[in-house]
Amino acid sequence: MTALKSKFTFENRFIDNLPADPEPAKFVRQVHGAAYSFVMPIHVSNPQVIATDNDLANELGFSEADLSDELFPQVMAGNDLLDGMAPYAMNYGGHQFGNWAGQLGDGRAINLGELVTPTGEHKILQLKGAGLTPYSRRGDGLAVLRSSVREFLCSQAMEHLGIATTKALSLSLTGEEVMRDIMYDGNAALEPGAVVCRVSSSFTRFGNFQLPAFRQDIELLRALANHTIEADFPHLVVDSDVIDKGVYLAWFNEVCQRTVKLIVGWQRVGFVHGVMNTDNMSIIGETIDYGPYGWIDDFDVNFTPNTTDRQYKRYRFGTQGEIAQWNLFQLANSIYPLVEEAEPLEAMLNEFADDFQLAWREMMAQKLGFERYQNADDLTLFESLEALLSLVETDMTIFYRQLAKLDVTQDFMQSNHWLPVLENAYYQTEQLSDTYVEQMSQWLCKYQQRLVLDSRDSKARIAQMNATNPKYVLRNYLSQQAIDKAEQGDYSEIHRLQQVLKHPYDEQPEFEQYAQKRPDWAREKVGCSMLSCSS
Ligand code: AMP
Ligand code: MG
């Protein structure tokens, strides 16, 4: 037995504090009166860790020796457990694409336990793709390499962009093959099976509260809310022995605030989650469940990468704020039995819309290099810019980055003073009509006049812009290239992307090619511009 086996302390508060499903068998079923079911990960033939987040490993207390311990890949793929782990799948429901879907639950995620880190924090380790659970419904409980690479890399991209997210400790191959029909068009094929070990202080979703509320199981609802508040919002109960109505309201208010911050972060960097169902909304305000997500290449508020959502585009880039509010409305409905007063909840939901607007404006001001959002004139500038960015295919990431490079002492009515700098942001230069160029010149002149109102030097402004507008984001085609290689057994591109994405705001001359706009071959390619929920 290796030292790793008994190295960690696990304090499994979720299972200690909440009722368990008494049925130990794995069959698919409705689970009532319980927050989770105990379930063991499936045994796989040949576990192999192909990437790790070493910073996260270190934060959790894994040494380098632990990562090369023979037990590590076994645990990361679900073949073995560390002492103190007690695997379980969580029970939750949710609204999918606006419709109540009833019980969903962790159909292919298994929480291993809550590890106590060297600094005393609780971090839950969770395997995604570790086999059937009582919540697997029609699924197989498994995950493939393709979607696991995307989850692994995007967790790290988000973290280093400074946006709250679940993390990913390891990416492992299982040695098994898994059948998937990527585009749901009858072309099923075998793909390499994989497991990601996700890490967060909570994997609880809005849907965890929705299910007991829907079933009028107020006792479970209350237990779950109390546990969540005590474990993840302890500052709300410092001065009170009892969790009363006031605490529930303060909690809901904080969930709203965290969600504002999260979504405004997504809008800032051009991230489209793709499946903002209520079961994919984290109660602690993290980005969770990386599925058919995408990054904006050419700016388009109507963009969604998710082909399943192609018709109505419910989860398109431009509506993520409204959808978050809709989801919070469902959460408010669910916790209403604990509060028994609609008015304060309604007030907070309305405030969400206002706070989101304010935060969005402040974020846009940061992107453009203003010290602060000033007034409606600024808003007009933002809106007219977004209209211009949509008018011709303009790469969002490159545009903002290049904007910081303009010499703002020049006369922008002359396009030769700006076009050579911004040119690289355009996908099709033939779209740059005289009218467009004239409009952009005018916008830039207004922008210039606005910058003068801030009394600070351009060095400070440029530094702010470059700390707000990333140079490197996980463009879909970059993930796809890493996936294509990984499927051939070459994991180097995954490792390289990990390096690149660690410093998204820095110039990294050696990685310049990772800041290029989407190449033409990726325009309509599956995995690059089109993704399905198949994973
Ligand atoms: P998602 O859209 O990935 O958030 O998943 C929605 C629901 O489907 C959740 O309850 C998942 O646990 C479940 N699910 C997704 N993929 C699978 C799978 N391969 N096997 C079992 N359940 C799955
Ligand atoms: Mg999900």
C-alpha cells in the first residue's frame, strides 16, 4: 500500500448532513427523500492519466511523488479509492430548455469525497464519466476523450481568465471504447473513453433545490439549503444560531450577486455556455458542466455553438444574462417555502436585472479603457460599437486587443490611422465597404473624445485594457486540434494549450499562433463551430 492511500483527510459533510437513498443497487430509478445515492465508479481496463493541473494538485496537497504514484491513475479513473472517500451521486432536477424535466441527477458524475486541503478548505473531488448511477436515465454514465479534453482545458482557461469555475485535476483515458453519435445523425462510432476529475467546493446546482420543492419535500429542501449555507456561505450564519428567513434571503441575494459576476465575466471574454439549464447553474456561482460551449470568434450576439439549440437559440451569447435571471426565478420559486414571502424574492430578482446592467456597463467601460462608466453617452458608445462589430465579421478577441494598440493622438477620420492596426480582426476584408470604414472612423473619433475625459496617461489605460481583454482564449478550433492529436495518442497539444491558457492576458511571442483568428477550414467544421450535447 502506498502512502498516498491514507494521506488525506476527507470530511464528507454533504453525506454526513443529508439523507441518503437507502437502496444500494445501481439500477435507474426515481429517488425520493434523499439528496444522493451511494454508488461506486465502474472498473475500467487501463487507466492512464494524460494531463493534470499541477497548480491545483499542489493546492489540494498532492505532491509530485503522489502524481507519479501507481495509485493515482487508479483513483483518477475510479478503480480505487483513497481512505476516507465515500462515492455518491447527487439527486437533482431541472428545467431543460425552459421545460421542467423532473429528476435528472448525476447520471455520469460520481463525487468521491470532500478533501480537506492543507489550508483547511473543503474541496470535493468528482469523477465525470465513471459509469452508471441511479440517475443515468437512458445514458451509459460514460464520457469520451473529445468532451473530456474540452472540459479539462476550459476549466483551466476560465480560471486563469479570472472567472469562477469548477476545476479539473486530471484527464484520464480509461482504456475502454465508448459508442457515440456525435451529430445525432445515425453515424455512431466508437471513441476513446475518458474521465475528468473535477474539483469544487460545491457541485450543488439550482436543480438540487428545485427537485425537493417540486415534490413538496420541504424537509429535504430545508436540510439542503441549510447545509449549503453552512458549508459554502458560512459568513451568512456567523452571528446567528438559527437559519431563519433573513438568512435564506441573504443567501438568495448572494447567489444573485455571484451569478451577475459570473455571466458578466462570460460576456467580457466571449464565452457561450451553450446549455444554461437550471441543472447546469452552480449555487456558488461557478461555471459548471462544460458541454457544447463555445467562444465567440466573429462577434455575434446571436451565436450559439450548440446545434441542439439551433432553432430557438435560447442560450445564445446575447441572452445569457436574461437566462440567468430566468433560472434565478426558478430558484426563487423553489426556496419560497423557506421564506414564505414573495415580495423580497421578487425585489431581488428585479435587482438582478439592474445589477447585471450596471456590471455589464462597468465591464464594457473596462474593456474600452475608461476609468469608470460615466453616463448614457458611454452606453451609446458601447451599443454603437457592438452594432459595428456585428456589421462585418469581426474577431471579438483580436479587436479589443488591437484597440489598445491604436495611437489615439491620430486623426481617426483618416482610416490609414486605424485600419492597419485593426485589420487583423476582420475575417473578410472585402466586407469593409466605404460606408463601414466611414462609420468606424466616426466611432473611433467619438471614442477618442471620450478617452480625453479620463485624466490619466495612456499607459495606465492600456494596462487596464490588456488586463481585461484576453489575448488567448480557448477558441473551439484550438480544442479540436488538441482533440484530433489526442485521439492519435499525442497529448502534447493539450499540454501546450495548458501553458498558453495559463497567461491569457500576457503577450506570449512564442505562442503567437494561438492568438490567431479562426482559420477558414474551421468555419463550418463539427467541433469547431458546431457542437452537440453528445459527450
Ligand atoms: P448535461 O446536459 O451534460 O448537463 O446533462 C444533463 C443530464 O443528463 C444530467 O442529469 C446528466 O447526468 C445526464 N447525462 C448526460 N450524459 C450522460 C451519460 N452519458 N450517461 C448518463 N447520464 C448522462
Ligand atoms: Mg449537467
